[in-house]
Amino acid sequence: MIYSSVREAARQPRLIYVSQKDHPNLIAVSFEFMKRIPASFCVERALHPPANYTLDPSGFFAAVQAPANASVHAATFERAGDKRLFLETSSGNMATGLAEICQQLKIPLLLLVPSEVDETTRKNLVELGARVEVIETMDQAQRVERLAELKQEQESQGWRVCWVQQYTNPNNRSSYWEVAEFLASELDRIDTLVAPVGTGGSSCGTAHYLRKAGFPRLKLVGVDACGSVNFDHEFTEFLMGGLGSTVTMPLVDHTAYDVVHWVDDVTAFAASINLFNQGLSVGGSSGAAFVAARHEASKSPDDVVLVFFPDHGRRYADSIRSDSWRRANNIDLSKAKNQPIPVTHPDQSDPSRPGIDAGWYRIDWRTYQKSKPSVHAR
């Protein structure tokens, strides 16, 4: 296939046998920046909403269920007198995707990024034309609160502000029809999808469309940070970016998942470095997803198992792959776990509880959900 632009080509993942000798049934779906996909889709839907959808007072746009053969084409947005500004917070990848699409469409973008985001990424965002404000916290609730203030400030200056709201915008989840369509066109069989869970957009969105596109029995395995609140844990600090959450994510549909892995920083970072040494440069969320996928592939050797690697590893040279950074953050790679501890209830793996250490845990999530008094899909 010949793409119409470098950015269009960069949106497409590569399919890689990441461990063919030991796990020939395991295929990595490796992205340079997965968040290019929801970034483009959310911006396009904001600029060109269907006639029956309107911008509400918060700058939020409702989801659009794209048809199987739909495509989203960027077109330069120029409207005389329309002083429009896009606004979002991100720990790096969504910010990069938004900066690229907003530069392409010549739309101003204001980004709020945590101080933990590396300097190279921040400089890249500025080079792409974004205005960047740094906040001294990774806590998503505090970042959203600051974004609300920024929105008011910009509106008082006459800007029409479009707040992307990746954590709650269902267009985030809907955008992954594109990934599902690609996978369905490339593979005759998909039994299991293993995906990091941050906002819930990529895992729930891709699984939803794959189940409608000929893989109705697809098993979805969610991979979360040990300490994240996504799957009935209380918050405990973790270092990984790209997965996990400090606040409840409305796009995480608990009824969509069959199995959940909670993976600690040390185990994820060790796997990321091992993949890098094998020639595959990825981040910590990919490392976490890989150990979970490798385990699932071993348990079901006759199944075709896909694993999402959401981003390239270039931004982690000064963190995950830095000896000094790991020492400063008490990351001892020799303590990486080789197997998950099986649990039947999230409390047994919650590091906020006395006597439970951050580690690698696995739960049959669907069985656990059935045992609960009630289940609410979101």
C-alpha cells in the first residue's frame, strides 16, 4: 500500500512475531504512537460533527459509530473569524498525536503536561507548534481541575475552546474501529487480544469492533499498572505511563474484559529493556503487556494471541533504560517477576492493603464480575 502522507503511514501498526521460537502463536501489534488514532478522530469529529451532534458547554462531542469502511481524512481547517483552540492534558503520547494533527490543520493547541514528561517530548511538542504548560503532578483529577481553569481563561480572551477530554470522550473508544479493521483484514484468526488499559479507549474500542467483525468469541485481556484504580484497586503510586489511572475512567467497560493482569513497575521495565535488547524499542506499558501476553500465549498455545505495543521507546532512554534513573527510583531489575500470582478477588492484589506488595497478579475477571452483586456497563 502507498500512503498519501508520512503521518497516514505512521498511524498504521506493524505486526511482529515478537517471540516466534518460544511463542509462535504470539503476535505484537506495534505502534510508533497509538494515540495518533484517537487524536485525529477526536479532532476531526470536533471540527466536523454529524448534523445531529452539537458542541455542548464543556466542549464535548458524543461518539459516532463509524461504519466498517469509513475513513477519516484531514483537511486544513480555516474559517474566517473562528478563533478556535484545542485543549488537553496528557503524559506524552496523546499530546504528541494532538500536536501533529493540530499542526497539520493549522489549529492552535494548548497542552497541560506533568513535569515527569521528559524534556525531549516537551521540546517536540513545542516544535510542533503547541503551547505547553507544565504541572507538578501526575494526578489526573488535579490536571483536569487545572484544565477547567485554563479553559475559562482562554474563553475570557475570546477563544472558542474545544476540550478533547480523552478520559471521558467516547470518540476516543470509537476511533479504534480503524485498528480493528486493519487487524481483521490482515489476520484470518484472532482468539485473544492483550492490551494495556489507561483510558480504556484502545482495549474496549478495538475489542468491540473485532467482536463485530468476525471474531465474536474474542477474549480481551486487560493489563493494568499495579496500584491503578482501573480494576477495583485503591490508588498506590506507580511509575509507568501509558497505562493505569489515578481516577475512575468512564471508558473502561468492565464487562468487556475476560482476564486482567496487574503488573508492577519492575517487571514491566525489565521486559521493556529485554525487548529493546532484542531490537524492539518500546516503553513500559508495552513491557507490561508483553509479560501478560507471553503468559496467555503459554496457557493457550493453540490460540492466536495479539498484544498491543502502544508506543516507540525513544522517549525512555533517560528513564526506563537509564541506570541512574532506576537507582534513583529504587528499580531493581533482578526483582522482576517471572510468573503472575493467581488471585480470585482484586483485594488479594491491591498494594494499598496491608501485607500486599506491588507485583504481578492475574485474575479471571469475568468470573469475578459474575460473583459481584451487580455489574454496571459503562
